[in-house]
Amino acid sequence: ILNFREFRFAQTMIFAIEEINKSSSLLPNISVGYKIFDSCGSTLPSTRAAMGLINGQERSFGKTCSGHSTVHVIVGTSESSSTLVLSQIEHPSFFRTIPSDYYQSRALAQLVKYFGWTWVGAVRSDNDYGNNGMATFIEAATKEGICVEYSEAIARTASKEQVERVVRVISRGTARVLIAFLSYDEMDALLEAALSQNLTGLQWVGSESWITAHHLATMKYSGILYGSIGFAIKKAKIAGLQDFLLQVHPSQDPQNHILKEFWEETFGCSFQSGLQDTKQCSGSERLRDIKNPFTDVSELRISNNVYKAVYAVAHAMHSMLKCGENSETVNASCTLKSILQPKEVRGEKVYFDERGDPAATYQLVNWQRNPAGDIVFVVVGSYDRPVSVCSESCPPGFRQAIIKGKPICCFSCITCAAGEIKCSPCPLEYWSNEDHNKCVPKVLEFLSYEETMGTLLTAFSLFGAGLTLVVSFVFFWFRHTPLVKASNSELSFLLLFSLTLCFLCSLTFIGRPTDWSCMLRHVAFGIAFALCISCILTKTITVVIAFKARTPANTVPQCLASHQRMGVVGGTFLQVLVCVVWLALAPPFPHKITMYAAERIILECNLGSSIGFWVVLGYIGLLAVLCLILAFLARKLPDNFNEAKFITFSMLIFSAVWVTFIPAYVSSPGKFTVAVEIFAILASSFGLLFCIFAPKCYILLLKPERNTKNHIMGRDLQKKQLSQILRTNFTRRDA
């Protein structure tokens, strides 16, 4: 019959192994496999299973890695008898997470003395667990002045008659306190015989193997065991284990007969068809709908020790690998030292003494009835070995340092460096958590839309683009008025279009850098601003040519419009050519850096070729300087036609922004580099928009009386030249 409780232990081991394999800090790049054998609670199957594990010949339930070097570690059963025999196999290193029965036996003797019971009976399992445990108890009890009336043994293979004989010995004795140092199965057999002979009136004192067994606390045995007291292993909670257990299903491994057997016994069905009095298993049954010792995680005691055993192995292997990093072989002292180091497993400190034993800590459990009449296990006390150390163990995030002139047992605790757990550095892209007990992925930092700075820059970018579209609409609405026609409406609309692109290109700098976004952001920025400044430069050249001409004939040639288009296209084409060469030879790409903050990974766009970036920026600067010079030369044009002055102001602002940008860009760390670049784009774009178009919108919307030919032409000495410009523009527009 499948033992659901032991099957839960096996699944707990699998759960722990899968956790370790998913961990990035414990045994990174190393896979832990497993084989699970049924020891049947006996020494012979245990030995056969261990030999099969080492030789790789036994059929097993589990997963292993092939084609790679392997290290075998045996995690024994929850019983001492079938596990101790394994310690004799080739490598006698033996550690346990459950405290030695030696301490439990002495604790039971002290418990009996505490209650003043000096006349007791005893029954034990006829194996290493029961015999050694009872021998230690009798020795300790004798020193405490306690007498043992009888000491009976029950073998696992004992017949019903043999067990009934033991019950008769107990019932005939005069001791009313019974020390039951029995394992799980022997306790079942004894209670069945005790029930048939109506054995009552005893105070049961139990060992950890059965004192918290839920199936013994049923109404069937409650009359016999009510009031039992004994020491139990500390219970714990294992996050995620219950969900893992409820997901167990035969479909996970169709060749695994144990899973099928478990499913059949759980739901009382069979996967074989045609069996009488047995329903067919459909596979749609749900473990969530039933409750048995497998799904019950309210008393995780041995399961927790299975979990700790797996992690002890993993931590030992991890420490051994680091211990031997600088040597060709790992010697025995290195291995032992690695295993004996205290470790943290889900907040519980796990360590072993020189004999491989953990600290002997127990909970004192008493069987009581709740208001519903059910038996519950109530913790009424605890037992712990006294601690005598020179220095307390260092907490996580600290390491031991020898104190000069004092024994090795005395040490001080020194803080580990940042980015280390147990004073070992985390992998490159990981950092230590606040407790310095786990490596966690570093925070990825880039200018995102979700953070405040990214949101504000996005809002300003969209606001600028929207405002430019509003200006475009105003100019389109008043496109037939003298002011718009005199402003060279074709270049004005093209300039507004390019300014919209300038505002929107800043959005490509926000968000997680990718291959496409890194290339797009710099190319879009370079081409958009080249188009914008080319429009302004062409507009400025047109005005200068018009007003510097000696005669109307050579001042405004008939092909001026086509020359304007060629100027804009030519100025932009050179920038496009530079960008194409840049992308072809060394394009920008996403890059991770940690030079500014070790706990963060900064994602940024590497320029690929710094020369390409500075050529793009330098070309824009060249166009801006030419435009500034020409606009400055045309600053003394008639006051009523003062566009050259506005262009001069806009170019001064544009130049100031980008001259300031260079040192700020070079010195800004991480995402602030991107923020500086976006700020420069937005500031220069707003400067061009307001300086060039704000005065015109003011006249168009608020001063319509100034939007006339007479006002624009003015009454100065250059009236004839301006008249020729307007006449030519009006003629071309009317045509």
C-alpha cells in the first residue's frame, strides 16, 4: 500500500530541486537531477537502491542528466534504520537535518522526570531506531531515578500474535505511563492490537515519528491516545509547496507507475479497464477536492527537513565549487568545511556540528480536544540544547574575521561588500538584496514613459507638436492675406512641417532601447533638424538676395521658387547621405553599462560611431551658423518687414541651446544623458517656433489692421524693392 505521507516527502524533494534549478544565485549553470527509490522501510532495499543509484543500473522514478559529469549525493529516508546502513557505502560522510535520536531519548527522560513519573513501561521498534533510542532513554532515565518496568520490542515483520503478546504484557503491567519509541508502521500494528484488547488508561509518551501523525488522531484511536505527549520536530511552512503538490498528475510522467498507483489509491479507481467493482480513472479527478496525508501541509515537519536536506546538498556543492576554484582538486578538508558552514533556508539557520548533526530542537506536543471534539496537536513547550559559543554566528551580509590573540572560536563580524552574498560576489547582471542573502537581478534603468521625467518630456513633446499644428492651421486659414504671402508661405508651411517632426522625434528617445529605436532616434533627429534649418536658411537667403539686389530684374528672378526648393532639398540631402553612411558602417545599438551605479544596469544606445553622431550634429551646427550670419546681415531691413530679425533671435537661441548641450551631454550619467538630449531638442524647437511664428500669429489673430499691403510695404527708402517682392509673390500665387 502506497504511503501518502512518504510520497509527499518525495514530492517535496522534487519541489526543492526544481527551485534550486531555477535559482540564479545557487549552483548557477548547474543542473540537479534526481532518482527516487522505494526503500520499503527496510535496510536491504535501501542498500540495493543506493548501490543502484551509484551504479546507475536500477530502474527509478526521476530525472537525471546524461552525457555530463555527475556527483552523487544520497538523501536517505525519514527513518534512521534504513538510512544508517547507507553511511557504510564507500563514502562515510553522514549528515542529517533531523536531530539525532540520542538527544530525543535524553529529552524524553527529562520530560518523565519533570512530571514525577518514576515507574514507566516501554515499547520500541526492533531496529536501530528503536533499540538505540530506547537504550539511551533507559540509561538517562536510570540516572534520573526512573525505573523501567518492562521494555518490549516490535519488529516490522512481527505477526499479529507477536504484537498481541506485547499488548498483553503492557496491560498486565502496573506502570501507567508508556514510553512508545516506535516508528510509523510499528505504531499502527500496536494500536490495532490495543484496540482489539481494549487497552486504555495509559499515559502515552511518544517519539517524533508518530506523535504528530494525523491519521492516528482519528476517532478510531482517540480513546486510546487522548492526552498523549511527546517531542516533535519543529514544523514550518514552505511557500508554494501546496500548489506544487496539487498539480501532481499521472500525465506528468505516463511511464511512472508510482504516480498511477498514487492516483488510483487516492480516488479509488483504476486505469485498467474491465475490472469489476472498480471505477475507471478518467484523469479529470482533482486533488483539490480531497484531503489526505499527501495534500495536508498543516504539519510540515519531516517534509521541511527533506526540503532542508536538499538545500544543504546544494549549498555544500556550491561552496565546494567556489572552494576549489583556485586549485585543481578539492580536498576533503575543503569539502567538510563547506558543508559545516551555517546557511539560511527560508529564514531558518541550518548548520551541522562536527558529527554531522543539527541542533537538537524539539516542540513538546500534547493531544487535546478542540470544541468540535476533534484531536488537535497543541504545542505546550519546547526543548533546546544550550548554546555555548565565544561569538555568535555572523548574520547575513557579514563574514567572520579572526581576532588577533584569541582562539579560532572567537571572531568578529565584518560587513560584506555591496553586491555580495555571504561575501561572494553575485554574477555580473545580479546584485545582493537588502539582507545580503540572495542575488537578485539588477534593476534595468532607462528613460521610460511611466516615470515622472519621461511623462513630462512626452507631454512637452506632444504639446509642441500640437502647437505647431495649430500655427499651421492659422497660416492655412489666412493663406490669402498679405502677411502670409509676404512670408514666403511655401517655405513657412515646410518649416512648420519640419518643426512638427522635430518635436515628435524626441519621443523616439523615450522607452527601452532596441536596435530599431537606437537607429531611428538619431537618424530622425538629424534629418528633421537638417530640414528645419535648411528651410530657415533658404528663407533667409531669399530675403537677403531680394533686398541686396541693385535692380528689380536681377533681385527677384522668375525661377526663385525652384531655387528655394533646390536649396531645401540639397541641404537636407547631405544630412540624409551622412546618416546612410553612418547606419551602413557603424549604426547605433542598445548597450548595457554598469559604470555609474553597480546595483543598476543602465540601458542606453551606443552611438556605434561617435564620428557619425558628431558629423550629424556638426552639420546642423554649420547650417545654423550660416543662417545666423545671413540673418544678422539682413537685420536692418525695413522695420515692417522684420522677419530677418526674428530669424536672428531664433538662431541665437538655437545656437545657445546646442552649445550648452555639448558639455551637459558628455557629463550626464545614464538616462539623464537621454533627458539632456531631449531637452535640447524641445528647447531649440520651441525657440524656433516662437521667435519666427509668434509675431506673425499675433498680427494675424489680434492685429488684423496691420495685415495689409500698405502697412507691410511701408514708406521707407526701399519701398520700390519691397513692392517688387510682393508683386512677384502675389503674381506667382495668383497664377
